[in-house]
Amino acid sequence: MRRLLLVRHAATGATRAAAFPLDEPLDDRGSADAATLAARLPASPDEVLCSPARRCVETAAAAGLAEPVQRPELAECDFGTWAGRSLADVHAGDPAAAAAWMTDPQAKPHGGESLAAFAGRIAGWLDVQARSDGRAVAITHGGVVKAALVHALGAPIEAFWHIDVSPLSITELHAHDGRWTVTRVNCVSHRARHPATIRHAPAARARA
């Protein structure tokens, strides 16, 4: 059986500003919060995996997770020309493009990955994980966790927009005979709650 714990990285400036991320570091509060993560994770996981993004690598280090294996499949969606821009700026500057991205899974007005392509990447990685055994911890991104849940549940891709994933939250999936069971979703400690985390309301959605 595969036990997979998906952990969203700690907060950054982009997280708090509701902006599409660059490869930014954790902010001071995010680093302090990440240090509390170790107490909420298994003492000796069989594998520790990590997105190559700086904010994920720093989260793993702050939590004392030694030498995680960096996996490019765990990277956040490629936001193309929107990287570094605030959600409000994108909506104000090109509302038609923002609307297309949120309503058409094949659209990629930013020049990066479409939601369909991104979700397909995560689905392929999750299918490989389902054929593995042992307990793994993966430090990754909100969008990755949301896409993984959509695939694990066999939900329509539109369900992506109706899932919330907070910084340092833990989502746990178990695979039996190649099929996933969702055990817990978006579990956070009181200390790790961030009021400024993006909430995916109909008029304003992004993943950091």
C-alpha cells in the first residue's frame, strides 16, 4: 500500500499578496511556521520528495527533512507571463484572458501550461505513485495538491477550482491495488493558518 502525504509549502510574499509565484523564497513568518511542520509528519518516512521550487526546498529544510529527492513533476503550474503578477492585476489588465483560463481547461493565455496539461502531468505522476509501496512525504504546491485530489477522486477537472489548500496543510492519500482513497484534506495546525491565502472565489482564483 502507498501512503502519500502531500504538503503545501509555507507562505511566501506571493502567497500573501494573492500573486502568481516566481521562484521566491519563504518569508520570515513562513520560515518560522515551516519549522513546526516536523511534529506533524511521520518520524521516518520511506521517501521524502520535493518540488524543485525554492519555497518547497526551503520548507523541507526548515522542517528538518534531510536531502529530499527533487522531482520536476511536483512543480507548480507554469504561469508563463503571469508569473510575478498579482491576481487583481491580471483580472484588471486582461479580464477576457483571465476568464478564458478559468473556464476553458485547454486555454493558456499566459503562454505557460493549460490547466488540462498541468492536471495531466500530476495525474501521470500520481499513477506511478499508486504502484509503489511505503509512506512518502511530498513537499509541493497548492495547485499540485488540488490536481492530485481531482485525479484521485475521478472528479471532473472543473472541481479543481472548488478545492482549497492552505500553506503547510497536509493532504493524505492511500493507494490500494492502484486505486486511491482520500484520507484527509487540507489539515493545518492553528499556527499555520494564513488569512491572506488565496481563496478561489469565482471572480478571483490563482495558485501559488
